[in-house]
Amino acid sequence: MAPPNAPAPKNTRLPSRQEILEHFDKNLAAARAAIASDELFLKPWSFLIGGNLIFTIAKIATIRMWVMNHTIHHRAQLGVYLRLNDVPVPGVYGPAADESGM
């Protein structure tokens, strides 16, 4: 993150739902291609901020922790937010309590 001498990342504001979905699909395809083409998952991967080493772990652990677990964590936060606002939470791995009338 924030490589030395690199320009600051720009936030892209997409004006429509369709453009947001197209942007997501494009990035999803790129991510899947990057994962599929990398046969070196057990090799070390280093997380740097501004050129400073934060940690080094195997690439597969990075995918598990920072992609899967982090996404699951934020999905759960969204579920709490929805419930606090009296919005029924849809099922993720099957019917939700909100759907079955529990």
C-alpha cells in the first residue's frame, strides 16, 4: 500500500448501479485470473506500507485472512447494521431467521 513515490489512488465514483456492477465484474475477473495463474501460493508474500515491511506470510494465508475472512467479517457487520435498522437480513448459507419467522 502507498508505494514510495507512487501517485495517490483515486476513488472512482460510478453514477449508476449498472456501472457499479460492470466495474465489480471487471475487477472480479481480474482477481480470479490473478489467483488462477499463481502456482506459488506457499511462497512468502510481504505486506508493505510506504515501503516499510509490516509482515510476511504465505500467499495462501493472505488469501484466506485478508480476502475471505475479512469479507466475511464485513458481511456480518452489514447484517448487524441492517437488523439495527429493522431491515430483514437475507439468508447467506440457507434460510435466515428473518425469512423463516423465528
